[in-house]
Amino acid sequence: MFINNSILFTSVKTYIMKEEQGKFMYAPLRILERPSMIKIVDNSVRMEIIKLLSEKAMYPAEIAKKLKLHEQIVYYHVKQLANADIISVVEKKEVRGTIAKKFSTTATSFGIRLSDDWHEMENILSSETDDGMAKFLAPFIDNGIFSGKFVVGSPDPHGPYKARARDSHYAIDLSLFLGKYASLPKDFIVSLDVDVNIETDKGCLVLVGGPATNLVVASVNASLPVKFMEGKGWGLHSDRTGKKYSDEAIGIIAKVPNPHFPDMSLLVIAGISSPGTKSAVLALTRYNKLLLKSYKDQPSWATVVHGFDVDGDGKIDSVEILE
């Protein structure tokens, strides 16, 4: 993830953000800007009160009972915290002629700001993003905006094999992953293979799916360092190693120049069949650090990946880089 235990500031509210097991989470943050506020929370009893009230709203009498303290002591500390706006009244009710106030914290987290060193979110993202993957994706990003186009196979029978694409939805995973590195452009970025003319449509393209279901991949197959070969069934042949592959869970990730517009790049994410395409997508989105170990910054590059079902649930969830 591109932010780790970081703080995000907006013009209205303040949040603390962190990454945990690949998920991005946040919580409201209250900044203690005055030294007097810091002094107020630097107290063991008040910290216990803050912890209790961050879990649920309580009356001072409930707090006193929970902490086994005299109510007057609790009232004193509650007043100090309320004056500093660290806690606030969220409910009132009349009890025997007096008004009982229920309190809660104004935030679930508190922090100290030492300077006015503010940063735009885009700058934070660019500084935290993995440099290796950013360089890998550089041809497809222009000033922080995605400048390419996804090309997926049509779900209708098409091409010489009258095939229906069953792997086009994998582009959703790819787009979510690429969202860490680039923003959306104004124009729609997804096209069906039957709507793209590789010879005239100038641009960087992300091609998803093998040549049987994605006609654009078929048209550039001869330019790939690892080529799809048709025999009794589809397979792959590596120009670099001479190896051949036929397992349906094998796929490729290739970054090559567009043969018709050499200053533009193609990113091919495809498999011998749908499971192979999924393996390639997993390699790029979930195992990119492993993938980058095999990456060489050269005009034409490709790697072969093999997907595995590690937990035995019938779904590919891990990959191995074969070359």
C-alpha cells in the first residue's frame, strides 16, 4: 500500500490513515495544537476516561463506577477534558431534578502537529508509491493521469474461433491496482477488442486476455518475446529460453513497443486460457514485488507466470515466476 500509518488532512476534517493486511483504513483524528491541551491529556486518569469514552458514550457516574473512583474526581477530570474539546456532550436527561450529561470523545485518535508542513494528497501518494512499479507503468501515466486504454475481449462470439471472452472482468482488478498510481482521465478508458484498430488507434494499450478471445493480442502476437502458439491446443513459446508451455494456468505479462506506433507501449496481460490470464493479473496486482525482480528495463520484455491453488478451494490464489 502507498500510505502506511500516515495522516491525511482535508480542508474540513482530519483523519489518521494506515495500511493493514493490504486494506486501507482511516479514523477521525483530533489534533492537539495548544501546549495546554497536551498537558490535559498527559494524565493517567484522563487517559482512562478518554479510552472508555472512545468505545462508547457514558455518564460520569458510569465512568466512576467503571474506574472505581469517586464521582467528584471523575466530574473534575471530565470538565477539564470538555473544556479542551477532547470530549463533548452527546446526550442529556433529567435525573431527580438535575441534568445528567452523557459524554463521548470528539475523535477516536489524537495527535500533535509540530509544524504547518502540509502536503497535497497527490504528492504524498507519489512519494510513497513503490518506485519500481511506478517506473514499470510510466508509459501509461502522464502527469499522474492514466493515459492508456484497456482493451478486453468481446463477450460475444467473434474472431476466427467465434470465441467469447471469459476473462474481461479481470480488468477491474487491474484498474483498482493502477488507481494507486494514476487518476482517471476524462475519456472512457475501456474498449472491446472488436472496436479497436491497432494500426490506426494511436496510444498506449493494456491488453487483457489471450489471442483467441482478444483480437488485438492476436494482431501483436508476433511482436511478443513470449508468443502464443496454436497446435492441438494453445500454448506459449519463449524466444529467450526456447521453452514451451501448455498448462492452462500459465500466463504472460509483456511490455513491448506498439508495432505500429513505436513510441507507444503495449502491456499484454494474457494467458493460454482464462485461468492463465487470472494468473498474470495476480502476478501484477498481488505479487508485483516478485514480478519486478524479473523485470528488465528494455524495449521489449516479457515474463511467464504459473498460477496455483494453494488453499485448495479450486481458485488460483498464488503465482510462480517461471522466467
